[in-house]
Amino acid sequence: MRILPKFAAAVLVLLSLQTANAQEIAVPANRESTVNFVTGVTENCHNIAKPKMKVVRAPEHGTVRFQWVKYKIQNISRICDGRPAWGMAVLFKPTSGYRGKDSFTFGMTMQKYEGSTFTQYKQGTMNVVVK
């Protein structure tokens, strides 16, 4: 009898870095805005672990912070879409009065499999236009 390890469940990571790198995200001036969400879920739509986030390159005209929030899953798979999950919101706040382009790079480390100590690191750059 073959026993599958506990960490055999596949992980889907919502990390919209691919689209963020290809386009600019418009954000309002003088207000903090969510520009990305990061989460890891199993194929059964359960959270794996809270990702560890860091700012790799700070924006020149604002600040970045991360906040653990509950939201509805989107664009992971048809199975999980619309289901609630916890994820890390990436928030950008432009310097008061600033309007124009800015960018920053953030990185995240997250478990790759449920119950595993194996972790995966990803990073990406967010391009924002403050209007």
C-alpha cells in the first residue's frame, strides 16, 4: 500500500505579478490603494500559510505596506473562484500631493506544499500612476 505524503496537495498561488509587470496600475493621489493580493491555496481552496512579504525596492514617491485580509478568490481556478480566502494585500500610498509615475518591487516567501517546510520565493515590480 502506497501512502501519499501530507504535502502532496497542489498549491495554486495568486500572484498577479505577471499582469502587474505588463501594465501600469492607476491609483488616486493622497490615498492608500490596494494594488495586488497574494495568497496560497490548496486544490480544495484552503489557505496554506501566510506569505512572508518584504519590500525589495521602495517607491521613490510613496510607501508600501502589507495587510492580511479576507477576500473572495478570483482568477485562480473555476473551482475556487468566488470562495473566501485569506491573502496578503499589497498597499501603496503616494506621498501627499504627488502625481505621476512610480514603481516598487516586493518579494514573498511561501510554503509550496501543505505541511511542507519547502518554501518558494517570488518577486515582482509594480508600476503605478498616481492621478
